Amino acid sequence: MEPTDQGREVPARYEPGEGCVTTVVRLPVRIVVLVLVVPVRLVWDALAAAGRAVDRTVLRPLGRALAWLWRTLVVIPVAWAWRTLVVIPLAWTWRTLIVAPLAGLWRYVLAPAGRGIAAAVAWLVRYLVVVPVQWLYTYVLTPVGHGIAWVVRGIATVLVTLVRWIVVVPVVALWRYVLAPVGRALAAVVTVVVREVGAAFGLCWRLAGVISRAVGRFLGTLLRWIFVEPLRWAYRSVLTPLGHGIRDGIWRPVRQALRSARETVRQTRREIRRALFGAPREPERAVAEAPRREPGARETRTLGSSTTALTKD
């Protein structure tokens, strides 16, 4: 039988809260931290306020004055001197002494000379290269090409005629009157031989199947009465009752005892944890959904109470 909770006392459920160790440690730690942090925070707030005042009343006006002086005394004079003494003279020199002479040289010397040279080169190429090449192609290469093509066509015609009467016609006659009849006769003979061999093979295969099935049934019956039936009788008559006895008399009581011991150890560990650290807290959702309110007049905050700001989560 499976173990049940009947007849066994279950400990009462703990209310959610905190253990004694947590409450004892939390109050001194928070008092010490409060004493150390408050002076540091006061000094930090004083320094931050002084820094903001100095920045607002001294540093910002001083920075604006220095920036105005830098722009008036340095930036504007340097920019005027650079433009007057460097940029304007360099621009005038570039336009007058470099750009204008180069433009005149290109317009009145280089461009006319280039056009004349291009015209001369074009005339020389036309009359020294293009005209001779056209005359050579028209009056020499074209007639020679026509003659070569006529000769090649005649030779190709002679070769095709010779190949036809020397090779093609004899091969066609040999195939039509010799090879084709001999091939049909050989095909008929091979067909008859293959058909007879296939029929003999099919008959022998069926007879071998009948013999094989008979031998297989004999061997199966022999193995059944020699091995299967004795093993089946031993399993039903010996092993099955023995297994049921082991399961009901040994394994099931041992398993129930182990389960009871494990449950007892788990409950003892839970009780010790609750006594030292308190019961587990409720889920955060439940805490968040709970209405928040200030303590009433009777729940006054004191250092001796566990509901002060130092010990409250």
C-alpha cells in the first residue's frame, strides 16, 4: 500500500515573515550605515551648491569676457591682415602673371598649331595608308580569293564523289544484304535460347521454394519443442511467481520506507530553516497589490520596534 498522511501529524503552516537572525542583524547594520552616510551627504551637498554658485557668478561671466577679448584683439586683426597682405596679392599675381599668358599662348599658338598638325596627319594617313589598302583589296585580294574558292569547291566535289562510291555505297550494300540478315537470324536463335533458359530457371526456382518451405517448417517445429516450449513453461511456472514474490515482499516495503524517510528529512530541514530565517516571503505581485498606508496612531515608530524605517523593507 502507498504511504498516506492519515495518522501522521503535519506541522502547522508558518505565517509569512522574517526569522530572528534577520531581524537581529538588520537594525545594527542600518544604524551604523546611517551614522556614516549622513555627514558625507551633507558635505557633498554643500560642495555642490558652492560649485554651482561659483560657476553662475564668476566662471561664466569671466569666460564670456575672455572670448570677446580674444575675438576683438586676435581673430579679427589676424583675419584682416591675412586677407589684405596674402590672399589679395596672390590672387592678383595668379590672374595677371600666370593665367592670362597661358590662355593667350593656348589660344593664339598651341590651338592653331594643333589643328594644322591634325589636318596634315589626316591627309597623310588617307593617301599613304587608306587609298593603297583599298586598291590592294579591290584589284588583288578579291580576284585571288575568288580563284582559291573555285579551286577548293572543285577539289571538295571530287573528294565527296570518291568517298561516296568507294566507302559509303559498299558499306550500305554490305549492311543491307549481309549483316542485317545474319543479325536477324542470330537474334532469333538467341531469343529462343534465352526463353528456354528463363523457363527452366523459373521452374527450378519454384521447386526450390517448395523444398525450402518444407525444411523451414520442420526446423521451426523442432526448435519450438526443444527450446521455446520449455522456456515458456519456466517463465510462467517459475520466474513469474518468483518476481511477484520479490516485488510484493521486498521491493515495495523498501521503497515505502525510503519514501517515508525522505519526507521526514525534508520536513525537518524545512522546520530548521523557518526557525532560523523565517517563513518565505509572499510573491512580489501580492506585496505590490497590497494597499500601502501609513501606520496608525497605535503603531508608533520607535527604535525598539521591528517596524521602524531602518528595519522595514
